[in-house]
Amino acid sequence: MDLFEGVITGLGFASGDAVVVGTWARSPFGRVVDVMWRRADGRRVLLAPDDAVASYVADLYDFDEVAVVAISGGLCGAQLSVRAEPLAIRAEVAPADWRSWVFALRPRALRRSPAWIRIEDVLARPVVGRLLGGGEGVRAAGVAPGGQAEVYGADAWRRIRRASLRVDGRDAGPLSDLPADFGVGLSAFPTVPASVWVGTQIDQRRR
């Protein structure tokens, strides 16, 4: 299975724009950053740094548009700063709270075991919304729109303290909840803006 390890950060804004930024320290493509952007009009756009990443992610998830653009920046400590034209994204991650420690209680071997993650997905689904706030559509295991089996082993979760988004130089307004129907992959992102440290495993054999 292909393994992506890093941080997924989901942000919503008053303009209606929302982004999910993947800052991957480990992936089949090395260190890489990609951005899934749901525009204010609901159009879903993938911003990828090269053709290989664009093809892989577009084959996995549903987008209305795919663009290969220069992407710079990433997550350094608690500060996220990413430029992916036409977007400029900044965010500050809040300190860990008790929910991060809940995720960290499980040994890494379990957090990377597809069989265990599938069990967790069933057990946690009734409570994850209350735990994270607005997480009712969150799934940890299933089949992606492209037909690949996929599991998410979450290592930590932290809220976003503050964030900004500029679209073509225009301010997207204050930080807001993400749409519950982001509508790209097998799982929704929690509607509460947050960063999730995760190991995502993808089985390229079609189901």
C-alpha cells in the first residue's frame, strides 16, 4: 500500500471558500504539498505541484478542475504558510489539548494497521462528531471515489487558532467552518478548522 505521512489542515472562510492542505513529509513522491480547494461557488479544484502528483490524486478523488501550479511553503512548528496560485494560505495551529492525547494513546503499530483502523472506523463513528466538533461525516476507512481502498490512521488533532486566505490577492474573510459536504474523497473533513497528523494508506488495486 502507498503510504502518505504528514499533516492535513482544513480551513473554511466567510467568503465560502474552503481549503484542505496536505503537507506530506513522506509519500511515494517524497516531501510534497497539495491543496484541495472548494471555491465559494462549490467548484472543487485540485492544486498540485507536478503532473505526477496531479494524476495520482485526481485518479483517487473527484474534482471539477485540476491545475499544476508552483507550490511553496509548508508547516513549520505551529505555523502553516503555503502559496499555490491563486491562493495564499496562512494558519496558526493551537497547542495540543486532551483530544490530541486521546489519539496518541494508541500505539503506532495500531495507527498503521489497516485492519485495526477499519475496526476503529466503525467504533468511533458514533462519537467522532462530539469529540472533534462537526465530524459526523468523518470516515477512517473505505473505498475512494476512484475505487481504491483507503485508510487514515490519525496520530494527533489540533484546532486552528487563526488563519487567512487570499484568492487572487483578495481577502477571503474571517476563519469559518468548513462545508460538511466538501465532496472530494471518501471522508468529509471535520467542519471545525483543524490540523490532523495522519498516516494515509492507499491500495491501488481497484475494488
